[in-house]
Amino acid sequence: MRVARMAVHGVGGLDDAWTDLTKDRPQPARLVALVGPPSSGKTRWLQALVAAKESTAAYGPTPASRSLIADGQRSAKVTIDWWLDADELAFAGLEGPFHASETVFAADKLPRSHADPGLQAVLGRYDHDPGTSKIDYFPADRAVPALAPQAGALVPRQRTVRLAEGSSKYGALLGCAAELAFTAEAGWRRLCDLFERLTSGCRILGGDRSDRVVMFQTRRGDVIDVGRLGHADRMAFIFATTVTMVGLDRSVVLVDTPELHLPPHACAHMIKELMAACPTSQWLVATHDRGTIEMAEALIDLGERR
């Protein structure tokens, strides 16, 4: 599954525009960079996509219409052309790779979405099997919570928070990583390998499933817990554990400010490693990082529209 095109009309913080991510290629671009100066609408574009998807087939709570509508407008509309692969088309009972969803947001009303039921079935299914395509959002306020009890079964709980903002959505990461060390050898190896490739010498040593503790070894040889990790290594832990826990293959992954807390030139390396770990996923990143922008197959320049 990938986003092929998206049109917005009447969305606060965005100009009315149609964006095509399929130009001169058989499939939508794998890496798309949203660029523009501060306050140009990069985060808002990602939020509009999330709101439209959740209104069409929800993982979590239905988005509030009022929050998306521009001042002076009575409604807003987001239209998305989705590209589905052969397995998704078979699951949906559809033909041809492109299928549209159209969502209208009106003040004081629930969003109204129009889409083929087969497309809704693809957009709404959620489990942690890497073979199941999903949509995931890494917001700019991501962090590992110091205290984050997670009640209930993992998959239903994660379904409701995958497209949310706030650090609490990452409350399950430590417990999941500690559990992998004892219950899923392949998943544990994938997590440790990806984390090490995203850092500059830090590695995961092991986990305690009863206390939900994960220990790390720094490049200097110090053994520490997540609270003493540097900010860049915490970002690596969030990405590596989420990719492993959720199974982000064949998925659409939204990242706001991938360069957050990273040293210069590290962002492009991180995105490259994440794309290698999930080679069939599409990455939509809102960024100022020059190296990442140069890697992108397609650009959405929100600054030039104003």
C-alpha cells in the first residue's frame, strides 16, 4: 500500500492543492520529502492524511472535523488515491492498483468518507504480521516515556494509538523489547541489529521481562538503562522497536522531523537504514535535512505554494 496522490481543499494551514507522487514511475515514490520553511504546513499535511485515513477506516478515535477546517471555511475535503499491491487487491476484491477515498470535514459534524468497501477493508485491518500493510505515524513529539504502564493486549492497544501524537503511544516499547528477548529470537535479533545500525556504536544487551527493563552498552563500554541513553540513541530505540513490534513492512510510514535530536548528517543515514529494513514500505517525511531531501524520489514543496 502506498499514497499515490492527495488533494486538500479548505484545510487550515494548507493551500488548496493536488499532489501527485506517481510522476514518471510505475509505482508511487518510496521516499517522499515534504519541504518548506517553518509554518509552511508540513506537519499539517501529514495530519490531514491521518485524519482522512481514520475517517475512512479507523484504527483509533474518529478525528474532530473542526480541527481541520480553515478559518472562514464551512468544510474541508481530503481526497487520496491509494495504490494497492496484488495481495491487497485480492484481499479487497478490487481490480486495478489505484482506488480513491474522499473525506469531507464539516464543522460540528462527524467526517463523511466515501470509498469502496474493499479499500476500507485494506485501510482498516491491523495486526503485527509484517505481511499486513499498515499506516504508522512518528510525530515530532516522540519520546520514550519515563513511566508508561500499558494495560491490555498489545495489538488492540497499539491499534488505537498508532496514528496518535504524544509520547504515551511509545509506552509499550520497553516492555515489548524486554519480552522479545525471551519469546521471539528472530524478532529480538532484528531489533538488536537495526538498533545498532541506527546508532554509532551503542547496542542492546538484553531485557528483563518482569521489570520491563532493557539494558544497553554504550560505545565506551558503559552499561546503562534507557533513561541514560543519549537523545539520538533514544530516537534509534523508538524507530527500531516500533518497526520490529508493529511489523512495518508493506506499509505507509509518516515521519515528522526525522532529524529530531540527531547530529548533522545522521538523518539521511537513519532513513536509509529504515528503508533497507522495510524495503516494501513508503516513507513520507517532513524534513529540513538536506541529505534526506537529496535522497527523496519525490518532493512536496509546500513553501513554493504560498
